[in-house]
Amino acid sequence: DAGITQSPRHKVTETGTPVTLRCHQTENHRYMYWYRQDPGHGLRLIHYSYGVKDTDKGEVSDGYSVSRSKTEDFLLTLESATSSQTSVYFCAISEPPWDRVNTEAFFGQGTRLTVV
Amino acid sequence: AQSVAQPEDQVNVAEGNPLTVKCTYSVSGNPYLFWYVQYPNRGLQFLLKYITGDNLVKGSYGFEAEFNKSQTSFHLKKPSALVSDSALYFCAVRDIPGNQFYFGTGTSLTVIP
């Protein structure tokens, strides 16, 4: 898996507590993404980043915030976790498709989050 | 908005038979289309992509996909299925210029020995 590390890999937390998931890349890719995977929904984009301090919302961003202070790190924070945020979270990276060669995204191993 | 659809939640095929996993897309402009595979408790692995050029693209593990512009489809195929091909398959489209990736809901492929 192309130089992407997600931490933690598993976490159980209580409703109402803040949670931060970390994605670290060693590929120096410009774009970073957070997805959640749920049965019947596939992967849905939460937030993404197109550079240091440059982030934007995805389709399911409510209840989540992100930060990117360094090229290699992209943090996802659940300000006050709810049971509906129980899911598997994936980080992905990509480069801009300018050369039409490096166009695909690469994924981390995922973080399984359970909110009880 | 860009989107892809995978009409089948589950596909079963006998080992040695050809397999097809279907995907249709809706994009404005030229599509950047991808197939990924996910094994249990793993991340998504890139299989192949269509950006431009030949409508039949070849990828990893003997998979190929056929891009059909008139039918807005990008079906994944393999001539002879293996039990080890059993996994979850996702079709995806890259939004240009936004650079987000949008995924289908996934198709679970089971290859029966």
C-alpha cells in the first residue's frame, strides 16, 4: 500500500467524545481524502485536501472536520462522536491528473471506528 | 455532478467461467474511470483505469474493462474466474477539475469452486 499509514487501525469510543484519526503519507502527493465505508453505500467522501491548509467538504461532511498542516499529514476529527459515525474510514492520496498517467488514488488500510 | 452506478450488489460465477461486473457512469466531459478491488479487512487496491485511447483496457491479475461511450458503461471483465478473485469490487470516477473521486456502492463477487 503506497506509503500511506492510518492510525489508529481500530478504535472504540463513547458517544460524545472527540476522536481524531490520522493519515500519514510518504509519497508527497498533493491531494488527500477521507472516506467512510458503510454497507450499501460504498465509499462516501467526507473531506479532501488539495494542499497544505487547503481543504474542502465532501458529500457527508456534517459532524467532521479536517486539518492539514503538513503535506504528509491529514487529520480527521469527529468533534462529538455519535453512533451514526460508526464506520470504516479510509484515507486516500492522489496527484493532479496533468500528465494523464498518475491519475488514480491510492488507499490506506483503513480505521475501524466503533462509537458506543 | 459525476457519479457511477453498480447495478448488482452480488455476482456469483463458477470457477473457470468468464466474469463481468457492471458499472455505468454519468459525467460531464471526458470521463476518468477506475476499478478497485477490496479484500476483507484491507484497503482498496487499484486494478485498472480508462483515461483516453483504446476502449479495452487491461489491468492487474488478468482483469480488463471495456469502455463504451454510447452506453456510458465501463464493465469489468475476466475471461476465466479464479476462487481468489472473490472480493468486493468498486467502480469510480474522478471529477475533473475538482479532483474528487466518486465511488459506486460496490459489487461482491463470489467465485464458486
